[in-house]
Amino acid sequence: MIEEPGVVVAVDVDGVWVATQRKSTCGSCAARMACGQGLLNSLSADNKAHTIKVATDLTLAEGDQVTLGISQQSLLSSALLVYMLPLLVMFVAAFAADYLNAAEPWIIFAALLGFAAGALGVRVGTDRYLDASNLQPVIGKVQQPASLLLKCE
């Protein structure tokens, strides 16, 4: 199970909205000052919280700290689908155009068309299975917010 901490920002009838903050491991890396990825992460303007709706039967309130989890298998299969399907279709289209003795510009066009078709296939596939229960995050742990802990003492 891959876990990510978050904070409940809203409560709905059928679930809660949880905000998570994207983190990079570059802050703890010794080579962060000389690394191109570290430079790109420092220039990134994407410091806002990302919100996701999570269906749950738990009674939660705004401000509760939770841990979201998703299975490693579903993450791996989703990543494989998103990254590999467009590339696979691109190579098949390029090899098919080459097999038909097409000129190089047509092979390049076929590869681009194949990549677009693979990306469209990913889009259709994700729309079809978006609500599958094994692909949805679950709430693993719940902690009281610090403000409530101080009031109880």
C-alpha cells in the first residue's frame, strides 16, 4: 500500500474531500544544488494542495488529518497503461508503415498518429474504469487535528 498524508477540507454526504501536498525528495538529496531535476522542482509553481474525493463510512470533520492509501498493484497497472500503451501503439504504427515501404515522412506521420491513437485509448480506458473500487484511494489512518488536541487538555 502506498500512503500519502492529507487533511480533510470538506465533508459530503457520500465521502470527504482530502487535500494533499505534492512533495519532492529533492529536499533531502545531497546533490540537489547540482541536479537539473532539483532546479526544475525549485522553479515549479505547483505548490498548491491537490484535492481528491474519497468515499468513506468514517465520521470525519474538516481539519482531520488522514492517511490516504492506494494499492501498489493498481498504481503499477495504471502507470503501465498510461505510459506504455501510447508508445506501443506508436511503434506498431511506425513498423507497419515501414513494412508497407512508406517514405520516411509517412513513417513519422504514422508514428505520431499511432501515439495519438494510443493516448486516446488511454483516455477511453480510464473513463471506463475510473470508478473501479480497486483504483480508488482509501483512508487508512485518522488523527485528530492539533487544534482539537489542545482544546481537550
